Amino acid sequence: MLVGVPKEIKNREYRVGLTPASVRELIENGHQVVVQTAAGFEIGFTDAMYKSVGAKILDTAVEIFAAADMIVKVKEPQAIEIDMLRPGQILYTYLHLAPDAKQTQGLIKSGSVAIAYETVTDDHNGLPLLAPMSEVAGRMSIQAGAHCLEMSQGGRGMLLGGVPGVEAAKVVIIGGGVVGTNAARMAVGMGADVTILDRSIRRMQQLDDIFQGRIKTVYSTQDAVEEHVVGSDLTVGAVLIPGAAAPKLVTRDMISRMKRGSVLVDVAIDQGGCFETSKATTHENPTYIVDEVVHYCVANMPGGVARTSTLALNNATLRHAVAIANKGWKQALTDDKHLREGLNVCEGKVTYEAVARDQNLNYVSAEEAIGA
């Protein structure tokens, strides 16, 4: 199979779909790889490094899309990239389709086979291709939130951990999954007063064991969300419903009653966000203010630490990329039920139920699409 790696074009996105080490693995398995010039340059992966493992370098994305049987990316395809997809071509990347009807329609019209990293599962009911970026985003959420609390950023002028004699900032994390856990690790390490809200008793027990009393856990109800968010200095939205739009758990009314200069960091923004006032921002202009509350809603947070993120992502995605290349997409998805969960759009059909439901589209199961 001929695998193509275009340069990412989303605002300040420097991650790359395949590292030179990953390219070498594909080539050792008998495949060809074409990489767009300078695709990994910003994070230290030069064209010479790709050439040294056997890749061919092409100048433009048009050439990459025209040549490749499978496109391996990081972020969802932008409109210009969707227009370059062709029927039967495999797209293997993050998609986050539920809140993005325009992208969904574009992929349907393209006739491509779109496999989303974020909905691939594993034997532990986890999302192994989403997890590494969730780890990064969770840790970054506290860095970003701490920065936004500074006066120069419109914040309250608080140091997250305080100092002796001055209380620490109150950090509220909504959701105790991978993002929430990693956010808590950073916040605890910086000395903040941390509360995690979740609806799983078992998960809260696990978090209590992990943090050994250094955080508070609260069962998440509307009353609890309202009480803790309104009283917080920094709230991190870490809610995830796999493949579906994030629920709006924090209302505009709650936000209007938060302290002036408090901060919201919405890590769920890729799935539409879990704050009613959320709208996607970029690394170039990461924040805005509503009701005197600073909002940080960057839709590709891990792109800010692109080298770390690329290496972590490739560790998770490479195995499936090799399987798809070795077997072809139909056989690879037939053999692996977890990879099959990643199939979101297939040759004009929506094959992920949550996306179809959220956008009122016809749903065809992945099994049926593969059989057809």
C-alpha cells in the first residue's frame, strides 16, 4: 500500500501523522510512504530523516492525496483537504465529527473510508488512540489555566499554589477520566486546592486511592456543578461521551456568577465544549472573556507541545496503521472489532451511531458497511 503523510495546515498545528521511525516500520512491512516536504520540520523531523528510512518526499499536499491509498494525519481534514479525498481512499486521523456537520457532509460526499482515532476502543473499554492526547491536554489545561489567572491575561492575579500564609487557588475538574486525572496530577503538584466531579462511584474511589487524600471527589449533580464552578478560581471541563457532542454542563447563568477574573479551560471543545459559552479558539488567539470570566478553548491543545504529542500519538496509532496497510481496510476492520469502532464514515455512509444521532443522519453499522 502507498501511504501518504501531508503537512498539517490547521492554525499552529505542528504535529505530523507519522514519525520517521513509524515510516520505517511501514516500509519494513513492504509498503511505500510519501511525505510532504517539511511535514515534520518544526518538531525536528527533517526531510533527510524521512529519506534515510526510505520515504519519498513530495512538494505538495495535492501530490500526496493524489498518490496515496491511505492518508495518515493528526487533525481533522480541512475543507481544502476534504476536496482532495477520493472514493475508497482511506483517511486515518482524528475527526471529532459529532459537532461538525460540515466536515461530516464533506466526508460523505468524498466517498472515502474515514477511520477516527478517537473512537477506536480496546479490551478495557478505553480509547487508546485518544488517551495519549488526553494525557497531554489534561496536563496542559493546568499550565494554561495557571497562565490565564495572571493579571496580564485578564485573570484574578492568583498564583495557583499560593504561598505560605496565602490560600491556594480552587481548581474544579469536571470529569475524572484521562483528561481529569492528568489535570489533577498537575494541579496537585502545583499546590492547588483540587476538587474532581464525576458520576462514577468506582472512578471516584480509584481517584481517592491514586491521590491519597490530596484531592476532594464530589458526585456530579447540577447542584454540585453549580456550587463548585461558581466558587472556583479555575474550572477544567474534562467531559467525554465517545464520539458524541459534549453535554453543556456549565450554563451561562453559572458563569455570570463566577468571580471576576476566574478561568474556564474547555478540553472538551473538540466535541463542541461542555460550557455554554464555549467557542473554539486557536493557539494564536487562545482566550476570550465572557461575563468577566477568561475562557481558554483551544481546539488542538496538544499541538502546543507538538513533538511530545507526535511521539505519544505514534506510539498508539502505528500498530493499526500497519494492520490497515498489511491487510487492506476491509480485512483489518473485519479482524479487529476495536479498530472497527473507529470507522465513522464509509463510502458515503455514516457508520458511527453517535454521529448519526447528533446530526440526524441515517446510520449504517460498520459491519454492514464492510459487508456491503
